[in-house]
Amino acid sequence: MTENEQTLRKFFKQVWNEGNLDAVDEYVAQEYKIHSDPGDPWDGQILDQEGFKNRLKISRIPFPDIKFEILEIVEQDNRIAVSWTMRGTNSGPMGDFEATGKTIEAQGLTIYYFEAGRITGHWQVADRLAVIQQLGLAF
């Protein structure tokens, strides 16, 4: 396992699965670019570490128990592609919608970019429609 893969696995566990804001400083570069992430409010933005922490806090409000399971990792040069399954319970509001209490499961693929052992950004495709359908918010 390469150093970047170890970093990415720890990032998923500590940052996304545990919601550890302090861990952001360890894994995320001073500038983090969201190259492409359709449907994400931060799509196309460059965040500093505090901005990333804010994104993490807001993203976890609808699903405070969210967990990502890494399915597969492919690495080339300074990039790692990871396929994942996300699971969580909608116990917080999501935009204008009240919490439903429903559990969701969705898949996605993210390419993370690295420089000097830190994550500098991502390019992502996530099945947000599956989330909305499972919550009963779309047909």
C-alpha cells in the first residue's frame, strides 16, 4: 500500500466516517479544489482547510451517522480513484426538507489528487438521485 493510499484510507475513516474536523488539517492541503462534483454546492470551488471543515460539517447535517465503505482503489501518479458505497440515516434536515428517518445507500466514484502527501482536490460522480429517491423526495 502506498503512502497516498494510506492517507486516503485514514482520510475516509477519520474525516468522513467519524466527522473529525481536526483531522482535516492532517490530510487536506491548504488549497483544495473541487474540480467537478455535479450537484455538490461547492462544485468548482477552491477551499482552504477551514472551508473544507465547513463543507464537512454542513454535509454531515442530514446524515450524522454517514459511513463510506471503500470498494476499490486504483492509483496512478498523484491520483487515486476510489469507488465507494455511502450509507446513513437521514436524521437531520436536508435543505428545505425535514429529516425522514430513512436509511440510504448510494454509490460513487471519486478521483483524489495528491501533492506532498496531502489531498489537493477531487473529481467526483455520486448517485445523488438514488439518495433523493430513497428519501421519498423524487419519483
